[in-house]
Amino acid sequence: MLSSPDLYPVTVPRRQLQRLGSGRFFEYVTDTYLAQQPAEALRVSRATVLFTLAHGL
């Protein structure tokens, strides 16, 4: 597994992902991440985080 201060691993139970659907799940993760990392919210846009999630999984 890669480790870096700029990488954040996310583990999701398959059942939860299926229940929410990938779009809603990505939005939930994005909003949670930006709420927990306020400095990131100033550095990158919500759309950037959503794009990264959608194309990284």
C-alpha cells in the first residue's frame, strides 16, 4: 500500500456502497473529507475531490 501525507485510504463495505450508489457515496466522502480537512477546502474545489474519487475507484 502506498503511504504519503497526500494520500488517504478509504475502505467501504460493499453493502454500503451498493445501498448508496457510487455517486451519492462519492459526494458523502467528499463532504466528510472537506469538513474534516478545512485547509484542503481552501486548496482544492469540491469538484476536484469528486473527480478524483470517481476516477480513482
